[in-house]
Amino acid sequence: MAKKSASLDFEKSLTELESLVEKLENSEFTLEESLEAFEKGVKLTRHCQQALSAAEQKVQILMEENGETQAVPFVPEGE
């Protein structure tokens, strides 16, 4: 359950960050509101970066074999 919560938390944070950026780009805020939105955006960005870093570490651990990381080429779906 914790994995789903973390994933949903990341998705929610990313969606909220995208919304803030759109509103800032469209000048929907006063200067004070813009500063508050920017501060919140920085916090959301840090949260998302931490979540992505944790996911990257998990993938790296899963890909380790005999103490060595095995490079696996990325092949997009449909190719």
C-alpha cells in the first residue's frame, strides 16, 4: 500500500506543479501570490526529484547482477 501511496503522491505533486506553472505563465496571480506559488513550486519540485531519485535507486538495485550493473539498451514499445 505504501508503494501506491508514494506513486499517487508523486503524481499529485506533479499535477499540482504543472497547474502552478500554467497559472504563473498566464499571470493569474498578484506579485505576492506569485511568490507564494513559486515557493510552493520549489517544494513540489524537490519532492518530485526525491521520488524520482528513489525510483532510480530501486531500478539500479534491481538491475545489479553479481555486484555489477548490467547495461540494458532501451527499446521503446512498438519498435
